[in-house]
Amino acid sequence: MKLLSIGLNGTTGEIREKLECDCKTLTQEGFRVVIEELDRGGYKFLGLNISDGELSFRNYERIKNVLRGSVSQILADWIISTEENKIINKIVTSNYCYFNHDERAIVESNAVRALRASPATRYDLILARILDYLDNHHELVLDGFLNFRLKDYRLQLSEVIDKVVDDFMMELEYKEFIRVLRYFVDVQEPRVEEAHVVISGIGVFKIYDSHRKILNNQHLESVVLQSHSAGDPNSLNYEDLLISALITIAPHNIMVHSTNRARDEEALETIKSVFDGRVVLCDGCEMCATDYGKSNHTEL
């Protein structure tokens, strides 16, 4: 008696092994489930049948529900573990064809990494869809099911990929921004040999010379004035102001003192990226204290 049939595009070995393993419980109860494989319409079909004797309607429904649950779980796992990467590849290739091969590979890898955070949500969605479908159908062709019955699942993948692409584009823009700033640093003649940067709060920094005297030259002051004249001072990015100030005075060496490394992590990474090879992060001194030079600072 035929119960369920699954149409697959490609190898059936792994899915068949899992089905045979799940069917052992029914075999122990005296029901022998036979899995038959045949080719039809370009697909390989796995047919699940009961042999040996007649089934009452009650047993038939129970066994069908057991197999329905087993098949649904196996296929949901298979889609997440095997088919999902293929779908991601198709979406990226179709929607972002203007990326080169390496860029598409990065986007796909980042999307897979992002999706690892919530596989259970997608699994539950797929499982519910398969269970519902097999409640009214005896045959499921996986390709057709993925294309026509899991549109909301594919939409989820597309939304994640779109977010990954946005982040990727921002990263590319940031790298270009750093490249341009490095160029300015390379062509600029150093105005001071050494500068000490003290970051003592969000929007609060001070720059000192090698004698630990505050730097208040005309070049540094012009950066502050230009930045404040551009708009609302509260909306300014102090990190940009700090980088501009450092590029203006172009120190040969930079020692950075931070009162809170975790808070200033992004600014510190930017400084190191722009002034490659010139930056040393202080491990701790009196300049790293929160109240150092409290009365003499540049604040946004």
C-alpha cells in the first residue's frame, strides 16, 4: 500500500538512509515499510509503502502520520543544511549580478554566517509548510515545493542577503575612505614629530606635543572652526574631527591614550588604519586618567 512519495533532483542516498532509520520503529511494531526508488520526469522518487498484510483504517492513518512527521523533519533538515546555500547562491547571482565573482562569494559567505544565528526559526517555518502540504498530498517534489510553497522562506533569505549587501557596501566605502585618507597622510609633511592623543569621553579629545603641552596651533584651530561652521555641533562626528586634526598636524608618531578602550574601540581602529605604522596605543599612564588636562580640551 503506497503512503508517501518524495521527488528529488539528484542523489537520494542520505535522505533514504534517514528514512530507513526512522522506519525501524514501525518495523518493530510488525509493519514493514518498503522504500522503492524509481526515475520519473527527470526526478528520483522515493516511495514509502507498507507490505505484508492488510491495514485497518486506524493503523493506516497512524502509520501515515508517523511517516508524514518523519519525512517533514528530514526534508526540513535537508533544506536548511543542503538546499539553503544553493538558494542563497541563486538569489545573489540574480539580484547582484553587478558584483564580481569574489564579491558575490563574500556576500554569500556573510549571508550564511548571518543565517546561522537563527536556523530554528526557518526550520519551524519549513516544517510547518511540509506538514501542511503532506496532510493533503501523497507526493512532494522538492524543487517545486521550494519554488512555489516556500516563498515566505525565500523572502526571509532575500531580506537577510539585502542587509548583508548593505553592510558589505558600507565596508567597501569605509575602505575607500581609509585609502583616500592614507594618501593624504602619505603626501603630507609632518608638522610635529610626536603627538599624544587623549580620548577621555565621547566627543572629548585632546592633542599634546612631545612635551605634553596642548596643541593649539592655527592649523588645528581651523579644523575645529570649519567643522563647527558646517552645521549643528551636536551632530558632528568627533571621530572625523579627530582624524582631520591629526591629518592637519601630520605627526610622525602618534601615541593614543584612552580612558576606556571598549568605548573608543572604533575610533582607535580608524586611527590605526589611517596612520598605519605610526600609532602606538598606550598601556596606561597618567595621561590615560579621566581627569588629565580636564580644563584644556576640545569638546563637541
